[in-house]
Amino acid sequence: MSQPPLILVDGSSYLYRAFHALPPLTNSKGQPTGAVKGVINMLRRLHKDYPQSEVAVIFDAKGKTFRDDIYPQYKANRPPMPDELRSQIEPIHNIIKAMGLPLLAIEGVEADDVIGTFAAQATELGRDVIVSTGDKDMAQLVNQHVTLVNTMTDTVMDEQGVVDKFGIPANLIIDFLALMGDKVDNIPGVAGVGEKTALALLQGLGGLDAIFGDLEAIRELGFRGAKKMPEKLEANKEDAYLSYELATIKCDVEMPVALSDLKMQAQDDATLLDLFKDMEFKTWIAELSSGDAARSQEADTESEESGNTQPPAVESTEYETVLDKAGFERWLEALKSADVFALDTETTSLEYMQARIVGVSFAVEAGKAAYVPFGHSYLEAPEQLSEEDVLGALKPILEDPQKAKVGQNLKYDRSVLANHGITLRGIAFDTMLESYVLNSTASRHDMDSLAGFYLDKQTIKFEEIAGKGAKQLTFDQIKLEEAGPYAAEDADITLRLHQTLWPQLDAEESLKQVFTDLELPLLSVLSDIERNGALVDANILGQQSIELGERLETLEREAFDLAGEEFNLGSPKQLGAVLFEKLQLPVIKKTPKGAPSTAEEVLQELALDYPLPKVIMEYRGLSKLKSTYTDKLPKMIDPDTGRIHTSYHQAVTATGRLSSSDPNLQNIPIRTEEGRRIRQAFIAPEGYKVMAADYSQIELRIMAHLSGDEGLQRAFAEGLDVHRATAAEVFGVDVDKVTGEQRRSAKAINFGLIYGMSAFGLGKQLHVGRNEAQQYIDLYFERYPGVQDYMDRTRTQAAEQGYVETLQGRRLYLPEINSRNGMRRQAAERTAINAPMQGTAADIIKRAMIDVSAWLADSDLDARVIMQVHDELVLEVAESCVEQVAEGLKAKMEAAAELNVPLLVEVGLGDNWDEAH
């Protein structure tokens, strides 16, 4: 019997990949845990896939290596390891040791070299080795005994795999790296040689020695630039061979342990349990506490109550493609008897207003799911059930509010079902929203990412079955052999994610309420608003595009006159050359590569003293307005409804605010005349008006409530102009003597402090020195001491628990709140102060949307919500009931939260959005 392969894990590669790829989780102490979970997940996966194999984990050691002696600039471009990653290294090492795995970090060399040496020794003995890594450089080690495995992408690379991926065999990988160089490791390579050129050279002539041995032969290879390549190579020969040396993995490192010593020890369960408890890995705690044996019902109940549930164990999956009525009837009965079932639709398009359903998938228990196709374009009718058969039978179940459904982003499924005349009811759970409420700062809440993170499961990617780019198939064109398992897996994974995520939410009462009271009911409300759409006048936008185009031409001529030459206004490089080389303007800031920056804030500062940056800023703003809105919006009008239908996203921003896309309605400028003119194109149909209701200074009011400051609360309670009142306090004058300049300064202070602005930042905004700005801030805190107390209290609380909360209990994790890097820590502190205000404002308008939508649905009023933008709701209201709607809308929105200061809503009316606002 052959010996099982030895697994060598590139710990350093997975450390960084787990850190950047997975959500930035923290425990309740604010300690980052995401990289720990990612790396340990990967190791558990390897052990599961190769249960008979010995597994050893190799990390880079601290300090320099022999490559730094060869080339001092080696890896010089790499930024220092982030503190929040550095703090996770020790827990990772401790957990690995407690798991009984050999762990190595050898000074003077990299993890690659240690792995290379063991791989070479194993090859000499004829022993198979699997190197678990995400590092492409490791491909040079592949041979008949050495294979690479990447558990994050679920890919395996053997000798043929290297050729398939790189176009060359493993023995030319070092030459490939030597020619191309590596920006990440700062390996110079040959200047002017990219991937295509390097491949052409290697495939045409062979390795470095063969290339430099016959440079003239290169001219005959026929690739672009081949004629001049011999001179380039000759001039860079030294760099090429230096790069070859740097890229070569050392396979003869002197080892403190022999290959035969890489033996796994017995797992130290007690230590491991303590480490998991410290990291707060509930699933693994439960698993370890159960002794990995079948738990009794009492133990199950106990762990569920404590939130320590683990993903449902699924040994194998049963996915069925249902093509006949008997099979469909069987699944209909299963759906009718299920307490909750997972639902997913497969469609012809991601455009929810245009998409048609081609099949539906279901899961009623983990590991078992079905796909029912009825609209695949290549199938003959007898081979599939008809749309009427399937959707006709499903309609009563899907519309039954008592039948609990779970999905991933069910807002989309609800909308496409509406295209078929079905109103989806009984939406009980949504895994995207469950994940988002659990940890909004996690970067991704899509199903593939969640499956990898929570279930340690690599799902089938759509591109794998549909292809990529212009030739990508739509789902109705995909063969059932591939479409069936893909669609069924979606439903199965959704159900398993729900079974994993819900117990964690259920254990946190405040988070559970955010989910059940806000996010879940909002799903249907947003779907309705999206489908209502907004009426847009394409002619108005077309005229604006013409006028903007003329203005841009004028600005371009002005810029050329000021510069004394013509240049591409959209090119940062050319603009930099004009501003800083030709005109010799002062360099305010540099890019990471050392070039003078032409970023927005730099131009803003330069525009105070120089005319050209001011022209450039106006040009940039109008150019973006034209390309993003006046040119694009008419093309986005739905051909069937004649309206624009945006997509609202609940699970994107960390604070809970909604975002929108296609088009992004949140970013239409309101402070410029041109931006406001775009709103004029959003019109009311005949017999209707546009009504806009906006919360007045909501975040300042929330600040007054949270801080409990008497002065601030009194100003709002008395209905004073809060900026004028602040100016009177800070500048020590009577309210009626406050000047316009003083009010503007007070407004900058009020809003600046909400967003954690420093004295330096405030000074720049007010065009005063840092010391004067600091005096304003000090005076403000003297007058409003409750605000200072709130900020101090929030910083301390955030540092202790690792998160802050909104009034409704929404949680925002702050992984860098205890960072040793001062700038990062201060940024996290500013977020800690602002997030409860911004998040509470988001929660309030979400509550208002839910209440307003329910009120309108229950009334006979001819009105509908058509947009939500920041703190504003926009409605389309019949002229016959304008007064009733305005009165009811104001009342509903002002009652959406109980604060210690009044919530004030201002309602406007007009024939278009600009008039109403």
C-alpha cells in the first residue's frame, strides 16, 4: 500500500490571503480574529481531505534572509505588516501547536525555501508531497511527486496544470519570473519584458542560458518588439540573472528537523478549547465540547441556546433535476410539509425588471435539493415541465404568508417572481441580511463568500458553467447536466447558511431585533420602491448633455490658455507635468510612488491661489456629471415602464445606510446648479406631483440625544437655528448679532465634530490656522460639555468591547480600535464617534420607509414612494390628495424614533424632484 502524501502548508501565504479575503471579524474584546479563522479553517479542510496524511505548517521567520544580502532592495516595496494581522500570528501559532501539527519558522530563509527543501528530500525518496499554497512562485517545485493545492480556490496544480496555467513547464518557471520580475517582491526582472514577451522567449528558445546564448535568434520569433529585444536583454543581463537568483527557491536549507520527524502529535483538546474560547469561535467550541461524538438532544438544545451551533454536518449531497410531474409533485408535498424551505430562482438576466425565470430550486433539509427547469431554450417541450405547470402549482405556496421561506438576496427573487404575476410572501429569513446584521464590517455577504467562510465550502462559480465575457451564456442556454447541480447547490447552501447564521443572531437579542424589525420587512418595501421606478424626461437630460458639452469645451480652452499648451485634462500624469513641472506650482502631496498628487483635495487647496486647478476641478465635476448622468440616464429607461429602476443595497455600507446602483441616485450632486438641474429631469406624470420629505439635521439631533448635552438639546427643543445658536455660544455674542461668517464657522464645527474632524482639518475648512481652529473646538466643548463626555465615553467603550451600537442595537465592529498604529487607531476612534449617529439615522429612515409604506398600502391614497436618497423620501402623489399625504408623511416620519429632541421633517412639492426638494 502506497504511503499517503506529506502535506506542507505555506502558512505565510495563507496568513495574508485569509486576512485580505475574509471578513474582518473581531471578538467581544475587539481583538481581530478573521485571519485566525481563515488559516485554521484551511488546515481543518486539509485534514478532512487528506485524513491519513502528516501535515506540517511552515511560516516565514522574523528578520532578513539571504536574499536581502544579495539584493538590499528585495521586498522593499512591501508595506509593513498591519498591526491587526500581526496580533493574530501568535494565536494562529498556538492553535496550530495545540492541534498537534509540526510548525516551523527558520531564520535566514523564507517559508518557500523550507518547503522546497523538504519537497526535494521527499522527491529523492520517491515520496509524494502536496504543497498547500496560494503563491504562484511555488510552481517551480512541481514534479511527478510534488503537487500544489490551493484550498482557497479549490484548485490542484500538477505538472500538466503548470503548463495549462502558465504556458510553460515547471522547470522554466524560475526563468519566467526572472524575465518578468515581481513588483510585490521588488524583483527587478528585465525592463520592458512582460508576461507575453517572457512566454514568447521561453517557448521559442528555452531558459535564460539558451536565450542569452543566442540573442540574435530572438529577432526571428515574430512577437511584437522582437527586433529590438536582443539589445534590451543584453543591457539588462545582470538584472535577469540577479532576478533568477532571487526567484529561485532554495532546496538545500540546513534543517533542524529531518523529513522523517514531521509527525503529527495528539491534539491538546483542553488548550485548544481555551484558545477557541478566547477567540470566541462558537462553532468550534461546540464541536470540541461535544467530543466530536453524537450529541444528545439536551446537548443540542443547550448549545443552540448559547449560540454555539455548528454548520449542519453533510457527508454527501443529493441534488436532483426534476423533469417530470411525478417528481415535481413529490417536491411540492415536501415544500408543503416543511417548516421552512430555501428558495432560489434561475433567470435570463440580472436586470430584475426584465428577467424571466427559467427554473426554480428548493432545499428542505441540508444536503438535499432539487432544480426544476421549465425555460431552458434548447429543451423540447416534452423534456421539461411547462412554466404554467411549475409556477401555477407553486403560486399558492409562494404567496402563502404562513409558509416560511429563506433565500439569499430574496429581494431579487421577489421581483422576478412579480414579473410572472406572483407576489412572494412568507419571507422569513434572508442569509445575506443575516450575515450583514451579524457583522456589517465584513466585506462580502454574497453566497460564495459566506459558504467559504461559514461552511468551509467552495461553491460552483457561475463562470465555470457559463463562461466569461461576451460569449458568456445566459442560464437558459446552459445544459441541464451543469445547470441542475449549480442551481440545486444554491438552494442547499442557502439553507445550510441559514441553519448556521440564525442561531448566532437568535442569541443576540438586539441584533435579532434589527434583523426582524428593520432589515427583513424593509426587503419587500425596497422591492416595491425599485419596481415603482422614477419617471425621467430624456429630452431634458439630452439638452443638458449638449449644454454641458459646450461648457466643457470652453473650460478645456481656458485650461489650454492658462497652461500655455494643449494636454489631456483627464490624464493625471499630463496634468501633473503641467502643474508641477511647467508652472512650478507647490507640491502639496505625493502619490505612493513619489509623484506629485493631482487628487481632488490637492486641487482644492491649489485652487485657492491659482486659476488652472480651479478650472480643472470644474471640468472634472461637469465631465463626471455628463458621463454618469445626463448621457447615461436616458439609456437606462426601461422600455416597458418608461421609468428608471435603481437597485437598492441593504448589505453594503458598514453603518446601515442604504446604497443604490444602476443608477446611483445617492451621488447626484445637490450643492451645484448643474447637479440640481439633473433632478429637474425626474418628473411627475400628468395629474401627479413629486413630494420630497427630508429629515432636518438628523445627525445633529441624534448627537444631542446621545450626548445628553443640555445646551444642544435646549437649542433643538426651542426650535432655534442650531448653527446660529452654536455660533452665539462659541463666539460669545447674542444670537441676533451672529454674522453669516460666524454661522458658517459654527456649521463647520457642528458637522466637523460629528465626523471626528481634527483642528488641522477644521482649520483648512475655515481657512484659519490650526491654533485658532483648536480654540474654536475648545470653546465648543466648554459650551457643550456633554458632547465632549459622549466622545470620551464612546472611545473608551469602543476600545473595551471592540464595537459601537446604534440606538436600535445595530452593531459596528472596529477591528483597528486598539491598533498600535496611531493613525489607524485614531481613524477607528473617529468612526466610533460617528457610526452611532450615522447608523441611527439610517435605522430611523428605514423604520420610516416601513411605516410609510404600510400606511399607504392600508389607505386609499393615490401615492407611492419612488426613491430614497440619504435622509430623504421621494413620492409620487396624485394632485387630489397632496395635502393628506403631506400631513400623514410628515407625521409618520417624525414618529419613526423617540429622541430627547424633536425630529423635524420638511416636506416639499413640485412638478419635478428639484422643485420638491
